[in-house]
Amino acid sequence: MEDAYARSVSEVLDFFGVDPTKGLSDSQVVQNSRLFGRNVLPEEKRTPFWKLVLKQFDDLLVKILIVAAIVSFVLALANGETGLTAFLEPFVILLILAANAAVGVITETNAEKALEELRAYQANIATVMRNGCFSILPATELVPGDIVEVTVGCKIPADLRMIEMSSSTFRVDQAILTGESCSVEKDVDCTLTTNAVYQDKKNILFSGTDVVAGRGRAVVIGVGSNTAMGSIHDSMLHTDDEATPLKKKLDEFGSFLAKVIAGICVLVWVVNIGHFSDPSHGGFFKGAIHYFKIAVALAVAAIPEGLPAVVTTCLALGTKKMARLNAIVRSLPSVETLGCTTVICSDKTGTLTTNMMSVTKICVVQSAEHGPMINEFSVSGTTYAPEGTVFDSNGLQLDLPAQSPCLHHLAMCSSLCNDSILQYNPDKDSYEKIGESTEVALRVLAEKVGLPGFDSMPSALNMLSKHERASYCNHYWENQFKKVYVLEFTRDRKMMSVLCSHKQMDVMFSKGAPESIIARCTKLLCNSDGSVVPLTAATRAELESRFHSFGDETLRCLALAFKTVPQGQQTISYDNENDLTFIGLVGMLDPPREEVKEAMLACMTAGIRVIVVTGDNKSTAESLCRKIGAFDNLGDFSGMSYTASEFERLPAVQQTLALRRMTLFSRVEPSHKRMLVEALQNQNEVVAMTGDGVNDAPALKKADIGIAMGSGTAVAKSASDMVLADDNFASIVAAVAEGRAIYNNTKQFIRYMISSNIGEVVCIFVAAVLGIPDTLAPVQLLWVNLVTDGLPATAIGFNKQDSDVMKAKPRKVGEAVVTGWLFFRYLVIGVYVGLATVAGFIWWFVYSDGGPKLTYSELMNFETCALRETTYPCSIFEDRHPSTVAMTVLVVVEMFNALNNLSENQSLLVITPRSNLWLVGSIILTMLLHVLILYVHPLAVLFSVTPLSWAEWTAVLYLSFPVIIIDELLKFLSRNTGMRFRFRLRKADLLPKDRRDK
């Protein structure tokens, strides 16, 4: 029944054909069960494990690598190779791909846990009336039309419509569904609100929420998927994970690289068709296979095999840094997504605020002798910790607040007219509440005021343990005054009272809505001397004015009063709640976190828009936004603040415009949060969404980066990409800064690896075009790509964060990793790396004292050596020295190039290697590993290398070092001539895009 909230009790009961005194009959239960289904959330159809595994290989670069590995293995067998050399290259490639696939499968498996944990919020049992009698049944057996009894402490087993209340008040904590900071009062009256959201449905009890006060009966109106919890489950089922910006760019890069690789491979093969018949190959077919092997080697050289591993490692390192900032990353790619976040949709309660109701203002009557003299006090402290100070209206601290008569009585009344508990949790090192937030706030106030009659009170209290300190003053008052009778809160009175006995005196303390308490007061307590005087009309009017001003500040206001009753009285009634003595007003709120205002300013500076999303009412939320600077200190914020219903009534065009200015979105329910995320994403925004309740899970899953609160539900955490351990908005901003720094470092090592691979491609291509012997063996290329490239690339991830990282606007989602002038720069570096490698190879043959000192033409015609008379043996072309020199040049030049990547544009003289000692260490380790394979014989045989002489090492250094000079020159041009802005490729970037950025 969709509109049960708008129907009367009789209409709802008639719809289901049920008698509220008898419940459903057995035949009706069977019929309704067949009609509406069981009260369980349906299980998601799981993706088979083998499909998850195959999905990880659905990538063009991965497919090319697999083909290259297979072809390499087949060609090795065709050439008669056996043993380790035949298997090494394909084995290493497949090992890397298997590791990456394992990470992908684990990530996707974790995502399904959110749906399983949603079931934890379903009640296990229910008290149901059937056939005229009550019985306790499994909640799964409930059907629409069942009459259910609910009482304090029970979890609502299905969506229910209230039909009867057995207590004066009935309250439900539905924060997991709506995010409301306080429990919600329920009744049986129908709701007339049009387009009612969950918060408006005052007669509906939602599945999975908890009853915190009262007893009543309700009729089941929705089970399983047809509940509010079920709609959240369905939303999560139908939410597809979006690829992160970096993943998209790497996928585009893969497609682009695949085309380039295919083109170059075909070109190398076609250019050498004339050499297929060279006698050295032993026939045309074998010549074709030989150059096909070169083409395969070229593919291996062009693909940065280590890139996925290095990206994963760098992001993993980023997660460790973020963990120190209280941001625990569950999904590695989300680290990078933070860097281009343009909109943060933040929950109000608990994220921007402490979610700890605190008394911030106190209003008492100082004196009434010459007209009402009102005195206001302010109270510091924004948590449940009994730590804070009371200040007078001039801002001066009160050393002994309890010596003020009104503050003394306020503390007394706050302690006694209270059913909550304040306790210290040593495991979390924090103070926690049990009960209503407003009552706990009064308990904390009593602790801050302290006790009268002790000059050393503040210092004495500080000497207590945290466990003792939590409620020391409250316990004192409870020991002094014995509670005799409690008159519970009711909606019509809007107040509660408690009768207490103290020595030879009985006192009734009352607290409640100011209008109710003040109307029942005839006297007041003066703070100046503790006297009780009549409450005049002028004073009454002044007090009413003050509590209205509290309301304007969106403070939740309570009035406190007391009354002396005849000694020995054991009960009190509503009639006793008259002729009260007014003590004072207290104003409380869920205070903003102290660091939030500065974090909001940092977001504005960084070009990140913050939208506050809350289930609370509009005026309360607007007041908070003013305090934290979300409205940018504007007096008029029309067009920036909308309730969900206001936004839905706007035409589509106006909704689009409203989204561009929106700062506050209030009175929302789960579907609105998901809708907001989708609408922002349609405007090409990168959206971060925070949440802590079950209600937030669909939006968290849909957002580009979902951020759950550490104190939130397991469902929210499982649906999120990141968990905030301290629930603090400022931690999000710190994580964004770290995300930007990580992306910058990721760009640096991607560029480093690309320029290195360009060098390898140039090396093989130039060697093939010149017709000289193979410069590098495939296994050598693999070693360079995985080990000597991988270690420095990973260490580049430790480059320090730029000081102005949060002063730049968020990068566009479509921004390429390598663009324009930078592409030219790395192309120049790559060409030099390739030419230097080939030069090292040629140097050994032509100029080295340890080489044969051939002429250049003899080197180019090496294939006809056996057909000519020569002064050197033809086996010289199989010597391992030249390829070892070439490989060493490639390794050393790339180590120098790694130093170039300490900064994109700053000189090595400005940002020295000392700024990243991890990079220095990785270069040293890489060189030690390279020396190891040169000088340890079994490894030297495996990698087809040989030890080098000092003269050969000197030549290597001469050929390698100029890469530093070349890049310094290019950096100088970038800094001083503006060439990076004037230089443009025909296409705006190296990585193709589906659409142009506007």
C-alpha cells in the first residue's frame, strides 16, 4: 500500500481486510503471502568466479601482452629453444597479469558484502496477533495486514502503519534511514503533506529502525523489497561501478598504444622484407620469422608491463599516507579520484557537526528589582566530554559557576530531570551517551557547572579518572535527592517532571518547551542573590523574546523550573505542574566541528564546491551553513538552499541551473541523495559523497568516491571507497590534498615509464632500419621494463606534496596524462634514450679497444659475413659485449631520467635528489641488481650479458649523462619562454577522448 501514511487507520485496515482485535486468519496469511511475497530481501544473483577472473583480462593492453607471450613461446619452440630461456619471458608476463587479476577479483568480491550486511538490519522476531491471540513469530513470516505490537527496545520488523498508541508518547530512532540527529515522534494521525518524504510520514514505522520510547500497535503495509530498506537494497543492486578518471585515461592510453604498436610492428616487418632472403637466415620463411620476432620484441618494449604494478603500488603507498590522516581507503583507485573531485556532498550530522548535542547558551534573570535584568552565559565545549567553561555576557570566565544561584539550580534540575546516561568508553577514549541527545547535553552541562561550596572544585574534578569524571556531579545530585515519582513527557504538555526528596524537603523539578514551562510559572529565581520573586508580565514578555531569539539562532531551547511540594507526598499529577518557579533557559545545538570552517575555506580556494546534504529541517541547516562559511558569508542565499520537495517541483531547466549554485539540500531521503549524485555527474562533476547510515549506501555506491563515517553502519562502510576514522570533514579535505599529490606523482612516473618505453622502441626500430644485429634480446627488455624501470617509478610516488597543491582548481576528468609540450619533451627524451642505446651498441663494434673495430659498413652487412672473406670471425656478431653495453646504457640513462622526474618543471639544482631519498635508494638498488646480473655467471647466462670493463663503463656514463642536460634545457624553456603554452599538437592530447572538454 503506497499511500498508507495519507489514509486513516480504518481505511488502511479495510484495505487489508483485517480486524485490529483479532488480526489475520490463517487463510488470509496464506493468501497475502502468495500475493505479496515473503518478508526477506532478495539475494543478488552473484557473478560466477570464472567470469570475474576473465573480466580482469578484458583489456586491450593485457590481450596484446598475452598474444606477445604466446607468440614468443611458440617462436622459441620453433627455433628449437628449450629450458628456461624459452619459458622465461612468457612466464614473467603471465605472472604479472595473474597478480593484477587477483587484485581485481578481490576488489569486486568485497563490493558484494554491502548487500549481505544490509540483512543485519532486519528484525529476527515480531509479536504478531493472528486468529485473536498474540504469538512471537520469525519476522520473515510477516505478511501485509498483520497486526504487530511494538515496544521500546524492539527493531521494527517491516514497514508498519501505526493504528494504536498504548503510551503517552512513541519515539523511533530512524537515523539509519533518514540521518536525523534526534529520535522522531510518531502518532496515528494521517499525513496530508503532498510529496511526503520519509521524515514527513509521522505514522509510518520503517523496517530496521528502533523504538526508543513508548508502546503501540501497527499494521504491516510492506514486506521484503516493498519496504524502505528494500528500496535501498534495490538501488544498490542497480548501481554500476564507474571507472575512475585515471582508469579511463589508462584505458584510452592502452587503445592508443595498441594502434601505435601495431603500426610500428607492421612497419618494421615491411621495411625488412628485402632482408628475409639473406643467407644468414637460411631461407625466406626463416627470415620472415626472424623479423617477426623483432616485431614481437618491439611490442614487448612498447608496452610498459610494469605500469599496472607500479600504479597499484603507488596508490597503495598513498593509502598508507591517508591512513595517517584518518582516511582509510578501501578501494585503491579512489585515492586518485580524490585528486579531481569537484563537488563534495557532505552529511551535516556527525561530519560537519560533532553529532553531540551541547548546551551553548544559558539565559537567567539576574534581577527583577527595577524591571527585568536578563543575564546570558555562554558555555564552551562541543562534545560529550565534561570539559568546558562558562563565560558571562562580557566574555569573562566564571571560576566557580556553581556559586551562581541560577546556574546551581540549573545543574541540579538538569541532573535530576533526566533519564540518560553519560559514560566513558576506554576502548575508544571517548565519552558516550545512552538515551536522548538533549538529556545527555543537560548532564554534560551539570558537569561543567560543577558543585557548590568547594573552592577547589575545578582542580579537584580534574584529578578524577575519566570514568569517575563522566558523571561525578550528576551522581552527587542524585545521591542528595532521591527520586520518588516521574511524570513522563507528553505531546500535549510538552514537559516532564520528577518528584525528589531531600532531607526534610520535597521538590518537583520540571523541564520542557519554554512556552509550556513559562506559562506555568508564577515566580522566578534571581541570580543576583538567590531570592524568589513574582514573575511579572514584563519579565514574562522579556523571557519569551529571549527564547524566540534562541530559535532564530536555531538553538533547541528548553526551560527549567522547580516547585516545593508538601513533605511526604509520594506522587504528582498534571495538576501539580502549576505555580512553578522559573530557573532559566538553556539553548543547545549539534555544534559544528571547530576545524570545519577552515576546511571549507580550503575547499573554496581549491575550486571544490561543498553541498551540505541533510535530513534535518531547512532553517537548522541554514544556520549551520552560515556558521561554517558554506554560504561564503553572503547575506542572501536564495538559490543556494533547497529542500528536496522544493527542488523536485522545479522545471528540468531550472533544476540544472539550481545544481550549479546549490550549497544546501535539506529534508532529503535516500533516493534524493542518489538523484543528486547522478544529476551532478551528468554535469561532468566528479562527486564525493559522505554518509554513515543504511540510507546512504546507494548514494555512496553511485558516487565517484563514497566516503563512509568510521562510526557509521557496516552497510555504509561496505558500499564506500573510503572510511573516515574520525568522522571529520577536515580529514576529507586533507585526503583530497593527498589525492592530488598522489596523482601528480602518478603522472610523473607514468611519463617516466612512457619516455623509457619510447627509448626502447626507438632503439629496436633504428636497429632494424639500419640493418645492424639485434641490439637487445626480449628477455633483456623485460628485465629493464619490470625491474630497472619499476623500482624508480615506484619511488617517484614518494615525491613531496607541492605547497600550492590546494590552490589549483581541480583537474578536468578528461585531462590527459601527457599533453602537448610535455609529449614533445618526453618524445625528445625517449628518442635520445633510444639513440644512446644504439650508439652504445655500435660503439663497441666500431670504437671500443675491446671490440673488433669494424667499419660501419661491415657492421651493417653482418648478415653476409659468412659469404665474404673477413679479418674477423663471424662469431663476433654473437658476442654478448655489445648488447650488454647497450642494455647498461639503457639502464643508466633511465636512472638519470628518473632524477629528471623529481619535478615537472623545476631544475635539479632547485629540487635536489635529497628531496626524495627513496628515489636515490631505488636507483642505487637498481644499479646493484644490474651489476648482479652482469657479474654473477648463472644470471649473466640467463640474461645474455657479460661483465664490462672500466673503459666500457666510462663510455656508458658518457652516453647516458647528456639526458640530464637535455631535460634541464627543456625545463628551462618551459619555465621561461612559455613554450609549454604555445606548443600544441594537432590533437590536444596524446590520449584520445570520446568528447572534447568544454
